[in-house]
Amino acid sequence: MSDLHKSIQAAIDELVDSGVERGVQVAVYRRGELVVDAVAGVADPATGLPFTSGTPVYVTSTGKGVSAAVVHVLAAKGVLDYDTPIASLWPEFAVHGKDKATVRHALTHQVGVPGVPVDTTPEDLVDYDGMCATIAAAKPWWEPGTKMGYHPQTYMYIVAEIVRRATGKPISQVLREEITGPLGVEDEVYFAVPASELGRVARIEDPATPMEMPPEMMAQIPFFRVVDGFTAAPMRAMPDAAFSNRPDVLTSEIGATMTARGLAKVYDALMHGLIPAERLREVTSPQVSGLDEVAGMEATWGLGYSLRFPLERDTMFGMAGSGGTAGFADTATGVSVAVTKNRISAGEFTTVQRIASLVFERSQSR
């Protein structure tokens, strides 16, 4: 066992023993080699389901990075181009000026449809065709390509439908055929968990101390504003534990569920042969930077990835989820990392940042 593995194992053991976390997985690849595969805690305390390296975890928006990888593989094969108009693949999307929106805009959160109707329910969110129809018919909050704003819930549908229209196959199938199957992680990285595999999935828990936000504070955050009956954060459809554990969510096309080991391998593959080196450079180069119209803070996006995340390193790219999970990589060191866990962190990424610091302190010293 390497010193890095020992350090990370000790860190996650402490997090679980202290009660901060219930169960945690951490995986680290370095240029194709799995150098850390650490796990601590339990997957479901009610049943005693053990948390192993092979336990899939629902990871919310961390899955956006994997859906972007599917697009990059298709682009490398010439199935689509980043500047392909979305409406050329998905004609219903062309209304209200969205004919100008491109695949590049979708990957960089510039399409302008970050919200879903304020009365959206969990049942609505698992109706994939219904959500795609709603998003296609929506009036954009800004002209596509003129502004940038995080698309918290619509992104997965937009990207998944681009993939389906371009290939004739659901994104879950394309992911399996083009990425997870060839990498040997088809039983660790899912969109649409097979019903037969639901018994393996970790049970998500709400925070021990829920985060409360006063209404007056919420009113000041663009993420919660309502535009023409649409909001980026419908309060009845937030990914809390109840939502995250629903079988219909986990088995849906936007049900991103994966192990840290599988997720880290996807990032490792992106850097080492899944797509050509020149495409990787484009993917991880700044595409848009400035004020995020939804998050209300400065942001820089590559093609589907937050740049300089989770540490302020120019060569780092990745994606995080609202529960406190993340996958990320560093092109300078060739290191990829994934952190998955089953206790929601109320929007905080302290566990991810702690692990990232441990990994990259060691990487710089090598």
C-alpha cells in the first residue's frame, strides 16, 4: 500500500469515525494506473449493506462530466461537431430563438434554458420525454451564446437528447458501448441503473444538520429566481435523499450512478487515449469565463467541465455534484481523482477539497 493510499484511507476513516460522513469512496489513477482505491463506512446502515469499492453511488451533477465525455467521443468520431446547431439534430428545439444554440453552447451552459417549471415534481423529472419536450418549448432567459449561467437540471436532458438524436440511441446505451464497456467499468458507471442492480446502490442520507437559508437570502441568489414561471431550483424537486433514493430516478436516463473507481477511470481515459490529444486540449481550454447568470459568481468553463476545480490549478478540470461528490483530473500530472459518498454535504465540498489537497501535494512532490 502506497503512502498516498495510506494517507487517504486515514483521512476517510477519520471522516466516517467522526460522523461527518457515513460512507466514502476515493479512487486515484495516475497515467492509467489505479494507485488509490480506498473505501470507508457503510452503504446502508439500515440493512448493513457494506460500502465497497464496487458500490455505485448516485452522484447528481457529477454525472455531467461523464455525459460530456460521451459527446467528446462522438465528436471525435465525426458523429457531431461542437458547433452543430442543436436544432439540426432536435428540430423541436428551434423555437423562441433557440435555433442559434449549438452543442458548444450546451456544454458551456450558454443555451439560456437553465430552469424548469416552478411546479416541477420528481415524477416530472423522471419523465424523460416529457422533460425534453418542456425544455425544447421553453423561452430562453437570454439569447443563446450571449451569456453563461449554470444549467443545474436541464443540462443532462439537453446533452442526453443531443446524443439520442445524433445516434438514435439513449445516452445510457452510448455510454456503455463507447466508454464504460471498452474500459471494463460497465457495472460501475451508469446512466439508468438496471433494475436488477438497484440492490447494490448506496443509500443516500440527508445532512445531519440541514442547511437552512432565510427567504430574504434566497431572494438575492439568481439560482432561485423565477423567470416566466421557470426557476433553476424548483424546491419540490431538489436532489435530497428522498429524491436520490427513488428507484425511478436511479433507473432514468439522467440517473448518474457510479463508483469512484469507475468515475476516475473515465477521467483517466479522457487524458490517455479516449479522445485525441488535440481534442483534449480544446476540451480543457477556457471556452467562456465571467459572471454566471444563475450561480451569481465568476466561473470558467471548458467543454463540459469546470476549470481550476477543485483546486486553483490551471491544468485541472472536473465536475461536482450537489451531494458533495466529484470527479476531476489534472493534465499536468496525469492524475485523475473521484470522490463519492452517501451523506449529502449541504452544498459543501470540504471532503473533496481535503482529498484533492492530499493527492496533489503528493503529486507535486514526485
